[in-house]
Amino acid sequence: MKCLICKEGLYQDGLTTVFLTRGESSIIIKGVPARVCDQCGEYILDSATTRAVLAMAADAFDHGAEVEVRRFAA
């Protein structure tokens, strides 16, 4: 499948880093399985991975994290 952003690259299975912010809080989740564009690095997450990433972020935000770095674990 061609990349939705650059229109040139193709998506490949890989890992990415997801950055999320809420207000003044930020969370970085490393090693997230994704389909990653081989040209620009844009990524697509499947629905199960998206749910897991959002749950990890909500936990960090709810515990008052200002900046937090986590490793993805499904």
C-alpha cells in the first residue's frame, strides 16, 4: 500500500515511537509495532495496538506524568 502522506513510499512491518501530549504532559512509547513508510517514516497502527497505546498513555496522564518514556508491551 502506498503511503498516505508522501504518496511515494510503501508501508513495511516495523517498529515506531509514538509521542502523545495532553495539556502540559507528554508520553513517549518506544518499540510500537506498526506499518511504517519506507520513505518518510509515517506509520499506521492497527486497532488493537492503538487501544494498547492509548491505555498506556491514559495511565501515565492519570498518574500526573509530566514527561514519561515507556517501552511498548502488549
